[in-house]
Amino acid sequence: MRRKIPSLQALACFDAAARHQSYTRAAQELALTQGAVSRQIGALESFVGVALFQRTRHGVALTARGAEYAVQVASRLQGLEQDTLDVMAGQGGGGGVQLAAVPTFATRWLIPRLPALSALHPELTVHIETRTRPFLFADTTFDAALYAGTAEQVANWAGTRALRLLTEDMVPVYSPALAKALALRQPLTPQAIAALPLLQQSTRPTAWRQWFEAAGVAAPMALSGPRYELFSMTAAAAAQGLGLALVPSLLVEAELARGELVVACDLVLPGDRAYYLVQPERGEERPALGWFKAWLREAVR
């Protein structure tokens, strides 16, 4: 039976016009004439029997139905593009893993260990894109996600199962340059740290206060200091001597090894968050994902 699918050219024109809200800019992106784009979208509207754009004084705008369709078309085209790239790279046989990941964990923990995975499975390729929040796997091409969150958050991610990897235990770190500038003697006491400039993590706004409470130390300035969105930013600021950072030790392994950061105090704040490998419950697990997951289990040990 013939599938009721519009032409790919018409869908590509519609996707570009929807993103730009302009036939002219869509034509420039696709190296077509404006008239060609207009004809393709007109043919698509006739095919689906729905108006996708409406004319405005400034050009065109998506209709409500058009906006809904644009989201779906963009997702399908992205998936089709990725499938095509996989085939072109010789990975159509299941040798690739599409992975969503929180950025700092991916860059600082996962990627430095990928050479070991390549040595074990040279036929396996891991593709990584950034995602920080739960999403519907059905709307994406991802095989799995590396996610940071609480056990409750992971349990509430509908239609998935999760493998707990590593806990987010936090340690205070700072640069030797700052220690020298302030004539600090290591290791620092919690009382001494309370009087120093503190760098804040916007995604863990109460971390310093919890750390001082665990130490039994009053710290009126525990919530003060410049805030950074990513742990990589906070670690970089600490390495530049801007203050002390409270970060998961597993995310600053490289800086500690190079001596760019040092642990200021041995008091560890056990995290209520952890890093998980999350995958959809649906369907049979592809061999490539099985290889990646088995290697990941060994890597976290």
C-alpha cells in the first residue's frame, strides 16, 4: 500500500520556512527561488488539506495547525538525517549509540574515557547531544540519556528504566594561586572557608549552606558569591582564583591531577543527586547500546 507521505522536498521547504517564518530566507537556505519554495508549500497544503501559513503584513506566519505540524516535521527530518549519516558512516548495522547527556558529565567524565571504549569496541560510535531535562524518547532518536537527578526525579521519568552510575559527592576546591595570594595554609578548616569568597552553582543553590551545616559551622555568607550555571564554569572560575567551589570530585579529576585545583578540606557533602543511564522501556535493546552499557558499568567501578 502506498504511504500517504508528502514529498521530501516539500517537507524540507516547509521546515525551513517554519523556522525562518519567511519564504525568502527559506529559499536562501535551500538555494532555491522564493517562487519554488512557495509552490512546494502550496502543494503540501493541498496534500494535507490544511492551511499551514497565513499571510501577514510582514510576510508569512504559521497557523496553529501549521505550528503543530512544524514541530513533528522537524523531528522526523532530524531523525531521517541522522539515520542517513549513520548509513553513510557504515554504522547502519547497529554500531552507533545516540546519547543525550548533561554537558559537564559528558565532557569531563565520559569523553576522556571513550578511548577505552573504542579500544574494546572499535566498531562502536557514540554520538552525544546535550539534554539537561527529561524528555519523551518517542519524540527523539536517542537510544539512552546520561542524566543527573534525584532518585525521585528518575522514578518519575515516564516510560523509562534507569541504571544508577555515580553519586554526586561534593568537595570544596580552590586554586594554589589563591592560596598563595591569601597566604592560606592547607588543609583549610570549615571556619576558615566560611570567611573566603565562595563560588555558587545555580543548579545547586544551597550546596554551600548544606556543607557548612554538616561541618557544624556558622556561615552567614554561605549563599553569597557569583553564580555559574554549569559545574565546568564553576571549576574554571575556581582554577582562575576567583574563589572556592563546591563541586563533585568526579568532575574535576583533570584539574586535581594537573594541580590547577586542590581539595581545600576533606569534608565531603554526600549528594542527594546521582548520575544515571536512562533508556526507554519500549522495544528490544540494540546490541550497540548493550555494549555501551556493559562498558559503562565497568567504567564506574
